[in-house]
Amino acid sequence: MPPSRASPISEDVLSSVADVMRSGNWHLDPTHDAGEGGADLVFEQDGRRVVVEVKSLAEGRVDRGLPLLAMGILQAKAYARQIHGAQPLAILWVRHATPSLTSRLRSFAENYAEGVPLGIVSQDGFRHFVGHPFEELNTQQTKERRRVGPSSAPVVNLFSDLNQWMLKILLAKEIPEDRLSAPRIDCQTGAQLAAAAGASAMSASRFLQQLRNEGFLEQDLKEPRLVRREQLFERWRAAVLRPAPELPMRFLLRAPARAQLKELLAKQSEKSCLGLFAAAGELKLGHVSGVPPHVIVHKLPQPGDPQWRGLRPAAHGDTPDLILRQTAFPKSTFAGAVQRDGWLTSDVIQTWLDVGSHPARGAEQADLIYARCLRRVVEQGSQ
């Protein structure tokens, strides 16, 4: 039986670790549920799976950090045994990684880790891993700065998966329901936002405070209201601009592709939705034709996956019937998706975010979505 967890890890810490792993093309398994005593995170890459146990520490002290890593090793090994072929990985998250902690990590790994890769991830962006293949994630450590006065409050990633969903909730009352599926509430407290988003009260409170700290939330109103939205949306689009794994597919049957696609998505329920140009078309904001429809999924299927029977990878030179695209933000993508004429379609904000970087006239399509729907929303809160 796996060792019990000493204390829960905050969603902000897990989101920070997940972003580091994604930077190395590791894809979060959205079907994994940590539950009581389960692994914190599970990632996949090219058929490999890694089980990640995360420990967090406010200060990068060696005498406290190494015992936490030792516990993380034991737990990661125990959880990995529950998933066939999975590799364990123990990560220590700290606000600031001291050089002494980093220097001790390698000798600790050699003497005590028993082949389990270890890593340190700090709030300021530094990370140091020991063990293949994670050392490619390492960054250079900057010189330690002298601190004056009390330590600053932790910085929250405004555009983590959960926080993007909460941003959509804060904007929902200004967007038609047939273009964004989200609770439309009078949100006066972090607790109300947390309840609407299905998040912890602490995560919602930290998110709202970070918005205030960066000048994106009106200070004088009881109900949170987003301001400086033009800068906020620019930051949002830049934060999600990353390559997404895609898989061009063909239907086995040479029947009309659109009817087959609609039937396929209906069977997938909330595990997939139309995205990019196809979503724009269903939202009555279409501008580009001739691009195979994109289907957003939690993760790309493995060969022989029974959920995707009837499809095969498109051969080189074949025109695909559809393109499966794995999202890095499943919570925000699927929670906001809307039903349009029998199709589950990514919401208007998500479609704008996803389509903008597409090389086939994606910027053109994004500009039209902005002009016809989002500009009004942005200008209402720009100051």
C-alpha cells in the first residue's frame, strides 16, 4: 500500500510543475485522478509514462528539502508500481532554490535515490533535474540575490488551466451562452468563484489577488471586475502559444466524412470537441474553408484504441478527414465548450486562442473572431 500523503499540494504548485514538464513535451494525463493517496501527476511522452510525486517547501533549506525528497522517492516508486511500465519521478518545489540545495541534489541522488530521477523546481523559473531523460529540462541558476525585508507573496500563474477557466467565468456574463458555456454569477468573493469553477477557495483567492497585484482587477468594487483587458488578452494569448501534438486521421469507411465525424463526437461525449476553424464555423464566425476539421481531445489515441475505432492515421500524401489535436488545457477547453446544432464546440475565447497560431490563415480567422465578438468584451474593461 502506498505511503500516506503528509499534506496536500496546492493546485498552483502542481500547475507550476506541470508547466515545466510540458516544456519538455511531456503531456499531462487528464484521466488520472490523484484521489486519496494517489500520485500527484502522471505524464506521457511517445508511449512512456512517468508518475510524479511533488513536495513543496517555502525555503530551499537542505536540512528540510532532502528529507522531503526522500519521502517523495518512496511514494513515487510505490505509485509507479500501480501503473504498468511507469517511471517514478520525485520533484521538490521551492520558492527559491539555494545553490547549496542544488549542489547537494546530485550526491543525494547517487547515494540514496536508487535510480529514481529527482528534480528541483523553483518559483522564479529555475529547475534542476538529475536522471535521464529529465536533465534536458534544466536551466541555469542565477546568482543568489540579497533579500531586504520580508519575502514577497507567491506569484500565481494567471494562465494555468484552472485559472483560464476562472477567467472565462469572470467574463461569462458579457458573452452569449451559445458561445461560452460557463456559470453566470454575481461573483463577490473568492469562495463564490471557487464554487462556480469547482476549485478550492484558496486557489480562487490567490488567483484574484494575483489579478489585483498585476492591475487587472478593479480595486474599488465589491464584485470582481476585470480591467485593462487589452493587455490581459495579449498576455493570455502569449501564455498559451505553444505547439500542440496533432494526428491527421482518415475514416476507414468512404462515407460522407461530416456525418461520420458527428457520430464519432457524439460517442466521445465530453472527451472531445470541435476546435479551430471548424469551431469558428459552428459559432457562425467562420472565415476560412478547406482546412480539415480539428477535433480537440484530452490526449491522442494509441494504436488500436477502441474509442477511436473507424479511424486510421492518414498516410503520407493523403488528405486527412480530420485532425486530432491534444489540448494542454483540458479543464478550460472542455468546461467552456458549447453545444451548437448537435456539435460540441470549443467556446469563442478558446477558439480565438487556439486558431491564432495556425499557419493556414489562422491569424486572419482570429482577427475576425476578435472583431465580431471579443472586441466589445475587451473594450468594456479597458482603461
